[in-house]
Amino acid sequence: MKATRIVYASFAVAAPAILLLAACGASGPAPGTPEAFYVDLGCAKCHGNEREGLRSGPPLDNLQDRWREESLVEYFKNPKEVVAANPRLKYMAEKYPIVMPAFPDTSDDDLYALARYVLSDSDQATDG
């Protein structure tokens, strides 16, 4: 009986905290936004939620110095081919344990939206 009361008491304390977190927007980016698409495609798993980079993928900052939307979309469609043709990318790929996946079945509109998101304010991605 005492164990049951402890469980109920724990729930009574935890439930309001969980509801408060949900109400404060702790659920992630709004559906349909470029940020949500970034997360849904799995980019955040390697590059971080704030594009800060992780052990599995480089930070996505200052990309506008090296990329245009069109070239990023081509990279998203076939990273293996783009990396093979670019010595800088080949060097970068060797530094990370996970290979960039291809997104050949994702629509061009979605890939361009992702490219714009990754390029936008990418010089401030690590400031967060």
C-alpha cells in the first residue's frame, strides 16, 4: 500500500512538470517548417539540433562561403558522387565516421527548402 502511495505521489509531482515543458514548446520545431524538415530527414542526428556539429558530422556554419542552393541540392541527391569530385569534401568525409546519406526520392522543392535553411544564418549556427 505504501509503494502505491509513493507511485501516486511521484506522478502528482512529475505530471505538472511534463505538462509545463510541453506547453513551453519543448516538443521541437513546428511541423512543415524547414527546421522540422531538417530534423525529420535526420540531419540533426549528425549535425546537431542547432547545426553546431557533432562527432558524427561537421558544423553547418559559414556554408554560404562554399555552397550555393543548387550545389547543395545536388549534394543532397548524391553526396557520394559530389564528394568523389571534390578534394575538400573528400577530406572532410574522412574525418567523420558516418557517411552522408543520399535523398534521391525527396522532392526538389523540399531539398531547396532544406538548402535555404542550412545556408540561412549558417554563420551564426553555433552562436545559440
